[in-house]
Amino acid sequence: MKTTEKVEALRSLMRREGIGAFITPSTDPHTGEYVPERWKSRRWISGFTGSAGTAVVTLDKAALWTDSRYFIQATEQLAGSGYVLMKEKIEGTPSITEWLGSVLPKGSVVAVDGWVNTTADVEDLEKELRAYGLTLRTDIDPYEEIWNDRPAPPLSKAFVQEVKYAGESAASKIARIREKTGQNALVLSSLEEVAWTLNLRADDVAYTPFVLGYVVITPTDTLLYTYKEKVTAEVEAYLKAEGVGLRPYESIVDDLGRLDMPVCVQPNKTNHAVYTAIKTPVRKDSPVGKMLIFKNETEIKCFRNAMEKDGVAMVKWMKWTLENVPKGGQTELSLSAKLEAFRAEQPLFKGISFESIMGYAHHGAIVHYDPTPETDIPVKPEGLLLIDSGGQYLDGTTDITRTIPLGPLTWEMRRDYTLVLKGWIRLGSAVFPKGTCGTQLDAFAREAMWKYGINYLHGTGHGVGQFMSVHEGIDLHQFRMQWRPTPLLPGMTITDEPGIYIEGSHGVRHEDTMLVVNADFTGKNGVVNMPGAKPYDGGEAAGITFGPYYTFEHLTLCPILTSPILVEMLTEEERKWFNQYQQTVYERLAPRLDEEHRVWLKEICKEI
């Protein structure tokens, strides 16, 4: 079917149901970052394939809202479809409700699918529509009828994340959750929270090893709602041993409707269909979201092992790239494939953790650029190549960015490379007292470039899961200019990734995944701290305590290439810290490398 035919099929259903407009978001029932094929309804109804956007269809009009990343792509893909492109955050662009208020008569019914819209979003939408005399309906999924070849729900086999990787049994986690919920029940809709709680994984979602399902925990029972085809006899026996029962995925609403007790539910993470089934909802954040961001000792040990393996893959790829780009024939996509192949050689590899951002030359200035066959370009032995990538291993998730000099560079490229490096060092070597949040530290990464009138608009760091999502706790701990009050505490993982992007020329970003640790000013625990840093100890005699202090252990182990660095722009402290980091990389990775790569890495890690 053409897009115009799909839209007409939707309008036919709308006329039958008395609906004046239908809104299709880019979401699924579990508010995930990556949406399974079954719920990519917005892509199906509009023909627009970008990851973010909302399609709105009335009986005689259609419009699609998306952000600046996709303006060019959306313009091309919507041509001839009847859709008008609405450019979000551009002056003069109306909001969805403003537009509906202008094109629909008062009393019209606007509909959404309550299964793929969160409770918070539905409540906000209902309030905004009411101001225009419009009402909202949430009980219909038109795509179940009009999308003839709609994909089935993902049915990959679930598997157990063993305690030797997780560090804690599911039964123990459930007991800790019950301590926080008391006599209330709890609904877990987030696939991240389901996976962590049950130590259960699957391949239901791109790049993240999540199992499709809900979990309901009461004071006496724990139930997993999923498809029976996903559960092997081994997994069923495991769940039973951990005190977890099984129920059909679709029965979540009926079962919640029969539950006669208060149920803790998070409105911004729970879809409206599930929320409205609860008799006595208690609106509060799930405790699981704050529990899973703290890594236990087993997870930390596994993280370190995964990072060493990933570092080996990166070293092999960097050496191969520097040797083979001058020979010709390499493109962004071929280099992405080569990096994935090196990662696949490592033990316990389970796939990449997100689509690799392989941006050569001017593509490096596109912050979230993913090469496609249509955009792929040759990579030449000149300029800069930005690679932001990661791997999923049974023992950890990695996220790393390096910028690779491939040949002659301009002074501006070297300046930007060095300014980003300065920010990366300043933040990555920070020592800070308890109570400090990521927003307070974010300026460390930006100060050097601010002095040159340069900035970047994305956040500087996010949490990373342990064989989970590469973006973890994004509504909690972050490095970001916008206020994020969650304090940074030992056990949290967080990235350090400042960048500079010059449109039409180049991009630079350096990124490590780090672990918040207690500051050891002696350096005995191997933490790379700013040389000479000392804790303030003069206050104790006066009964004043300024500690404890925290800092970061760089879990990522991969060299930063030094040829672009303008060493004179680094302070002596920054230079010493950087040399110490490079030496740590060599010492940790060398035992895993053959002689050829070991010699290459030693040369790369020489002091500057």
C-alpha cells in the first residue's frame, strides 16, 4: 500500500468510529528507546523512517512533527504523501494541540492508542485538548485492523543472566523491592526494570537484551506477564525457583482489575491502558529505577573485564583503519562493519549496543549521524573520523567515542581536538564531595571551549547498564547543563563525552564510560586522579566534615591518538593526568594483545 492508501484506510476507520483525528507517536507499550517492529505504526502510516516523530491524521489533513535531526529526511520521505512537515522548536510551528484546535470543530473526538501512550502524556494531552473544546478517546488501536501484514510481537527466547554476571539473585532483588513498597503492589512496565529485577534477558529489542513483558510484585507474589512462546522449560524452572509465576502478556489488564490493594505505578513510564486498569493506583516512582543504577562488586568486576575486551577490539580496529584507509576503498559503512567484526572476536559478545556513529569529515559534525547506504561516503587519508560505538557482552555494556586523525589536519581541527580533550580530562579527573550532582560538574567539560566561544548542545554524560541499555537512568544522573539534582554516588556508571561540531567541516568527541568511586588520594586503588590532589583535612579538629570525596575510575580502556594535540594548550596537570591514563590503558590491554598490536599500542601511548 502507498502512504496515501494507508491514510485513507485510517480515515475510513475514523469515520466509522466518529473520530476527528488520530495521533500516532513513535512509542511502544513499554516506553522504550528502541521500538520493536510491531509498534512502528508511525513509520507505517507516514512513510517517515526517522526514530522520532508524531503523525496526526484528520479526515482531510495530515501532519508530522519531528525535530531538526530529521528535517531533510522527512521532507524527502513525506513528498507526495499528503503530509505537512511540522518542524519542532522552529518559530511559527504550532504544537499538535494548537494545530488540532485550529482545524477541528469544537466537540470533535481526538483518539490515541492507550497502549502506546504513557499515562502522563495522555493526561497532559487531554487537558490541552479540553482548552479547545476537544475530547480524547484512548481505547482504540486502528493498526490492529488496517495494517494487514503487521509484524507479530517479538518472540525471541528468554534466557537467564547468571548470578556470576548479575551479582545478586532475582529473589534477593524482589525482597529488596518489597522492603520499599511495603504492603502495596508494584507494576513494572519498563523493560529495563523487568530485565534487571528478574535477571532475565532476550533479543526482543534492537541493541538492548530486553525481554518483552510486565512484572507485578505484591507482598506475596511476583508475576511475569509475557508470551509463552518465549519461555523455555529451563527458564520456567528458573523463574519458579526464584518465586516468579508466569501469566499471558495480554492478561495484565484483567489481572490488575481484580487486584484489591494499592498498586504503586509510575505515570510517566506506564501506558494508559495498564494504568487505568488499576483500582487503587499510588502514583510514585518505581524504586527499581534507582536501584539498578548502582552496580554491585560482581557487576563492576564484569564491567572491567568487558571494557578490556572492548579495548582490544578498538585497538585492533584503530591500527587496521590507520593502515588501510590510505590504501583506498574504505567507507563509513565498511569501517563500521570492520569494528563490529573485531568486537565479535571477543568472548561473550552479544552484538552492538547501538548503531555505530561513524562520521567522516563533515558527517562528524552531525551529532547522531548513522551512515546508511544512501549517505555512506568514502573515507580518505585526511581530516578527522568520529566513531561513537559500543558492544553488548554478557558481562557488560560499552560506550566509547574516539576521533581518529587520518592525515593532514587544519589548525582549527587540532585546536578543537585539544579543547575537547581538555574538557574530557577536566571532567574525567574531577574530585568532588558527597552531594555533588552532574549538573554541577558539567561545566568542567565545557570551560576550555567556552573561552573560545564554542559550545555543544547535547548532554555530557549518561548512565550505562550492565548488559542492559547503553542509556541508563537518563531521568536521574547525568552530566548536563539542564538541572539534574540526583547526586553522583559510588557504584554509578556515567559517560564523559564533550564534543565540538563545525558544520560542513568536522566533528570531535572523546568519550569514556566511568565508575563513581571513593577518592583515593594516594592512588593505591589504581584510580587516575589529578596529580597532587589532596583532601581538605584541616576541618576535622574543628568538628567540620567536608567529605567523603568521590572521583571517577575510567572503565573504558582505549588510547586517544596524540598527533592532533596542541600540547602547549594543556596545563601541566592535564598533561600528566593524560599520560597516566594512556599508561593505564597500555598496562591493562597489553597482556590481551599479540606482539604486533602490543608494540603498536606502546608507541601510541608514549608520553606527550
